[in-house]
Amino acid sequence: MSYNFEEQEQIAQMRHFWERWGTQISAGVLVVALGFAGYYGWQWWQRNEGAKAAVVFEQVQIALQSNSPDKISQAWATMQAKAPDSAYAGMAALSVAKALHDAGKNAEAVAALQWAAAHAEGASARAVARLNLSALQIDAKQYAEADKTLAEVPEPSFAPLFDMRRGDLAVLQGQRDAARGAYEAALKALPADSAERASVQRKLQSVGGGAA
């Protein structure tokens, strides 16, 4: 195939350009290609892991229906081993803790809630875990531990519930001023139509607080 002079000059310029920048261009294209491959690969991995986690979560549900603490504990151990980073794990921990507590396995229930408080995916799940954990610790008169559990509020919308629990804890320790402050904070944060307001108001008045 013959080329005229202009075509040959363009080819020479292109060859020079490629010799100068070809390696960088190839690397850039490779990076972009790997980026796309990584993104879609990550999407596939997430879907695959999510499906596996759903299967394990179903096993936990079956164990919960059996009302057998041993089967529940075994299914929960499987969830922790196979799908600890999934959203299912946090939900499973909360259900497992309640079932084990109802079965009188308080130590195991506490352990499940401690795991959820630290590792559950989603701030709301961690907040619920902390509230439930603090309730068990208060029942066991582990007031210092309950205070530590309530020190962090993972989800701001749960702040009033944490304040209410702090108030209850302070009452049990004879700390009326601290209880009053906690109840006042809870009452201030609760919406006007909240069903909890009446209960908090009564508690506040019981420690010398005024009407809101």
C-alpha cells in the first residue's frame, strides 16, 4: 500500500509519539481496565458473600425456632466464623442474645451483645446492642460495666434512649443529680409526640425534676 508524503509524515509522528508515550498510555489503559474489573469483581464478590451469609442466617433462624440453646449457640458460632462482616451477623446477634437470655444463658447472651456492640454492621444495630447489653449488666448489678457500655452512642437518633438508661442507672446508684440531668436531656431530645415522654416525665419528677 502506498502513502503520500503527508500520510508518511503523520505515520512518522505517530510512531515517535508512541515510542515516547506508549508505555505510559498502555499503563493508563491497564489501570482503567483493572479498575473496571476490580469494581465489577467486587460487586460479584459482595453478591456471592451476601448469598452465603443469607444461608447461614437462615440456619440461625432455624436454630432459634428449635428453642435449643445448644443449637442456637452452634448456629451463632457458624455465623461468626463464616459471615462476621455481613449485615446478617448483627441481626443474628440480637436475636441470639434474646433467645439465650430467655433460656437462662446470660453469659452467652452478654457475649453475643458485646460482639454486636463492637462489630455489627450499621450504627443502629450497634446502638440496640449496647442498650440491651446495658440492661443485662444493670440486672446483674454490674453498674460500672453498664456505664462504660452507655458511654458511646453509635447512632444519634438513639441518644434519648441512652439518656433514659443512664438516668435509670444513676437512680440505682443513688445519684439523683446525675439521674435528673439524664432524664432532662432525654425529655429535651424526645419528639413532642413520643410515647416515652410520659414515662421520662414521671422518672424526672421522682428525682426532683420539674414539669416539662
